[in-house]
Amino acid sequence: MLDKADLSKMLNEYRSIESKSSSLISVADSQIIELDVRVSRIKGELDSPAKDSLLDELRNRKVMFENELIEKNERLRILEKTGMALDMWIVGFGPTGLRDEVIIASVDRLNELALHYSHALTNGEIVVEFQLEKGLKSGSMKREVTLGISNRSGSSRYVGQSSGESKRIALVAMFSLVQFARERAGGLNVVFLDEVFNSLDQAGIDKVGELLIELGESGGSGSSVFVVTHQPILQGRFETTVVVTKEENGSYITLE
């Protein structure tokens, strides 16, 4: 499949060929005009047999140039059509093309999931929302996926949250995106998560543990959720534990 760089390269090549074709057409037009002038000039200067022979030659050359001009015009028409197609693909795979349409089509489902996980992880105190536009300092809007935060007792900006609140907001976004990706892929049998229990109190750890079980069960038969953690006390929450022990000569793995 062609990517944007390939399409841009093809469009540049098309424009180069179009420019060269236009130059050739201009040259052919000039030569035809020159031939017409020469034909007019030599009339009466030569005796009849030589004049007729030269005129025939010039007429043949004129026909040849006219045919070449027709071919060049047809080639130019084809190149213009190809260029229009390339422009369409460049726009289609650009920021306002297919990617934009996918984001627009996805945001409603993402926000359904975000609302579910917001209530599960914060009891509705914080609501996370995926937003499609970002305000710029100039006052204009830019199409970009960002997180909107509504905190009943705190800041609406991510940097204004406590470490525990920030962790829960990040978990809402993570669980929403993982579940959404699983739905779009028609099933995601394996999910890897890293240090999801950090910065959580006991209630938060318990709730994340429940969501991990929910995530595993929603994947259907044969699905697995792998969680990386440096907290040995959490081992009992999982059916299987793979312990990686680092020693001076390397690391070894045990299954518990």
C-alpha cells in the first residue's frame, strides 16, 4: 500500500512530466509557426517543380508535428487525470482525510467506555472525556484527540490533579483504549499492562484488580491479561505468576 511519502513523490514526478510536456508543446507550436512562415517566404522564390517538392516536405513535417502535438496533449490529459487521483489520495491519508473520519466515528464509543471506567475508578468524582479539538493560543481550534477532565473537587487540568487522581485518569484512558482496540480488532486475546497499581490506595488497587478480571473475561475463551508489577504482595490476585529474578550472572524465570 502506498504511504503518504510515496504518493507525494508520485505527484511531484507527475508535475515534472506535466511541465516538460507543456514545454514540448510550446516548442512544437513554435516550429509549426516557423514552418508556416518559411512556406510563405519561399513562395515565388523557386521554380515550380522545386517549390512543389519543398512544399510537400514542409507539409509532411507540419503534419508530423501536428500529430506529435495531438499525442502530447493526450499524454498531458492522462497525466492531469493521474495527478487529480494522486491529490485525492494525499488528501485522503492526510490529517483531514480518512484518519479524521476514523477519529470522529470512534469518539462516541470511546466516551461510553470512558464514562464506565470513570465511575468504576472514581465513583463518578472524576469524569474523563475524549475530545476531538484542542484550543490554540491564537483562539483557533485544531483537530486533535485530547482528554477532558471534570473533577468535582479539583482541577480540570491533568497537571492539577494529585498523584492518585492522575493515576486513575490515566487508567480510565488506558482501559477505554484497550477495550476499544479489542472491539475494533474483533477480539484481542493478549493484553500487556505495566505497573497499573502504582500510586493507588488499597481501594484503588482492589478496583483495578476487579477491572483486570473483567477485562480478561470480556476477551472470551483463551484470552490473557499480563500485568507487570514490582509489588510481590499483589501476586495472590493472579491465577499465574511469572517471577523474574535478576542475579549477577543474569536473570532467571520461575512459574508460580
